[in-house]
Amino acid sequence: MNIALVAHDARKKELIEWAKYNLEELSQHTLFATGTTGRLLKEIPAPEGMEPAFPLAANTTCLLSGPLGGDQQIGAMIAEGKIDALFFFCDNLIVQGHQNDVSALTRLASLYNIAFATNRTTADMILTSPLFKDENYHKILPTAIENYKNRVL
């Protein structure tokens, strides 16, 4: 499964703690992360006895920093069907300088019906859902997408 991980500065520590707690599960997936978040994920050391020493280093692709285009890169991947889940720990206490990008990313996650969490509780529930590992489960794209593509002007 392809998972995108994003965190605003005020929530990076929380996302990294969550990733450490879920290290074994996350190491089984392909991860995409914006700038600093990706670097921090790659630096998470394995618990004693787990190999390799940095289990997320090989399966994490770092994109641009969110404000420099990383949010848009992930949005494009969602629209292309390349992302299955988005874990976006966002700081809702301040308006971001790239708020339009953040809004567009959340809109695409909703539109393309991918698993989408903006906080740790929802992220835990998605990651531990039996459907998350069910190879027979397939997301259903809303008919609105096809209707929009085929609209008559």
C-alpha cells in the first residue's frame, strides 16, 4: 500500500511518535512524505533486535517541503491513483502560509475516497482496521468523478 505522511511543524513530533509506535506496520508499506517529515521518518531507529537499523529509510520517498510544492506533489499522486492513504497531522491553530495547498490536498483526499486521517486517533483506527490489510477491499471512486469527466458543455 502507498501511504503519504505529512505533518505541520507543530505536529511533526506527534507524527514521528505515532510512526515509532507503528514502525513494524509502516515498514511493510511504501511511504511518501513531504520534506522534513520524510527525513525524520528515515531517521527513526529500529527497536533492539529489529533489522534493518533504520527500517523506514529504504521505503520512504521524500518529496519537496509542503510549502515548496510537496503538498501539491502528493495531491497529484492522489489524483493519479498512486496514494492509498494520507496521514496528515495538521496544525489547525494557525493559518498556514500555504493554506491553499493544504485545502487542495484535503479536497483531493476526500474526492478520490482514500483513507484520510488528520489526527492520531483516526490514524490508529485506519491502520488497525481489518480492511487496511484486506487485499480484496478496493476503494470505490465516487460517480461524480466520471460524471465530471463526461459532462457536456
